[in-house]
Amino acid sequence: MIPGAVLGWDMGAALALAHALGIDTLITAELLPEIEAVMVRKLNEQIGENHG
């Protein structure tokens, strides 16, 4: 954990949510890392703008 930064998502929770929503977990496991990378980068950019 780094104060003021997002490092990543809880993939176990994300996969459990996908399963609960009826989304194929194999597809989810394939796509989530790429989605996570973009979201983490964008969230950290926003955090930097707000604290910079």
C-alpha cells in the first residue's frame, strides 16, 4: 500500500463478482489485467492532479 496511490484491484474479489453476475470467469481472468492496468494508471493520474 502506498498512501495517495492505487496499486491494483483485488482480483479474487473481481472474479467472485464476475461469477456472481454470471460472467464467464475464464474470460474475466483474461480481460481483467488489461482493464486493471488502464484503470490504475488513470486513477493515479487523477490523484496526482488533485494533489499536485
